[in-house]
Amino acid sequence: MSYTVVSNLDQAVEALAKSEGKARVVAGATDLFLGNLPPELVDISTVPDLLGINRDPDYLSVGAGVTHARAAASPEIRLKAEALAEACREVGSPQVRNMGTLGGNVVNAAPAADAAVALVALGAKAVLVDLNGVYREAAVEDLYANYNLSVVDSSSEILLRFLLGPTVRGEGSAFLRFAPRGALSLPLVNAAARVRLKGNTIEAVRAVIAPVSPAPTRLSETEKLLLGSKPAQDTWRRVEYTAAAEVDVRGSMLRCSAEYRHHLIGVLARRMIRKALERALESKEGGDGR
């Protein structure tokens, strides 16, 4: 097996083109030995195009090569995409967070990947480039083909960055997970939400849960319940019931029963949406300096 480290995007594209489909790009490579090893690897972890965290009036741009540790500590992400910072703090162990990248978290296509759940809740788009220099954008949730299978062919396409509409005054986001252990444990359920207020009314909401399908899954019925509402105490009971009932889940002798996972989905959906709403109220009052 050959291992090539490249320092810029042109070198990465050239190395992939020369391999004629035999090579695969890697960055953190924390899951490399869990699959079938390709004959050639192209390490893109130091390519500058993949490492930026930048904000313009329309987007917060986060490079696909940004590590979980860096994303969790980034002032821009913590202020403008708080759910993503929270999710990245929960990934694996310190060693994994210092090596693993946001792009790898998505392209690896694990159904319970924490950062991917937050990215979908935040409405992130992925920017990719192929070997002919053709760029395309796709919603993060559209990059999943099946369980642990991405539509991104890492032998012929490179995920460059994620574009997020940064939260503004009156918006908030949150991420929560439940796992058997505090670290190095896949979640039984993880969840993220983004909420926007107009006055005291919920004007927009994205609520996402995993793992219940190959991709992070929108809680569409729960979102409909909340849209246009002014949440009261009984709202949260209905949120918990609706979220738990609207998704199909599988039980496992090794992990937990379907009934328990339904219960967890309802509880986490209620908590994380309420947390996002509280942050939206705080930002509406100018409490976070937006």
C-alpha cells in the first residue's frame, strides 16, 4: 500500500487522477482500519483549502479538514453554530477529536455520527470538487447512500467545506446525546435542533435525530407541531410524544430495545429543542453579543 501526503488541492487531484480509481483520500483516518484498505492513500490533512473557518454576511464556511477539537474550540462556531461545537465536544476521545475531521465524519456515513447530526440540523451544505475541477454543492443529508455508505466517491471527489447560514439574533441551536458511557461510546440516540423566533413565535425549526436511518433524520411531524406556535408547558409533552412516535427504530440485544430507543428519542427531542429555544430567546435579547 502506498501513502502520499499532499500539500495543496492541485496535488491531491493529480494524485487521485494518476491512481485511476485505486486511491482514496484520508485526513484524520481514525476509522481507516475498520474497512477494506485500498492500495493507495492520499493524505489531504494539511491542504489549506480544507482548513479554514471563515464568516461572510451569508455563510459560515468550515473546512472539511477542520478537526473536531478545533471546531469545538472555535469562537466563530461556538457563537454562530453552537450545536456543532457541542457535537464535536462529544466525539470519541481527545485523541480522536484531535485527529478526526468534520469531512470524515460525514463521508464515513456512520448513522450516529455526532457532527453530521449537528450539520444537518443547521442546514449545512457541502462543497465538493471532482477530478475535472467541477464544483458542486449538496445538502449534507443528501450525501448518504446507505448505512456506512456515502454517495461521495473518495477516489474521484474531494469534500472541501461546509456552508452554514450563521445564526442571527432570534436564533439558537443545541445538540444532545445519550450513550452508555461518557466517552468512546456510540450514542443510543443523538439529536440536534435549530430554532428561529419571530417575536415569541417559532418561525422556523429544524429538528434532527439519529440513528434511526442511514442518514440523520428530520423530525418533520415535530417540526410541524412547533411551527407558528408559542410554546407553553403542554407543548413539551406533545413534542416528546410526537417525536417518539414519528420514527421507526430497531431494537438490539447488544444495545437497547426499540421501546427504550423510542423513549429516548422523545426525551432528547424535547430537551434539545427546548434548549435551542432558550438560546434563541437569549440571542433575541442580545445576550450573546450577536
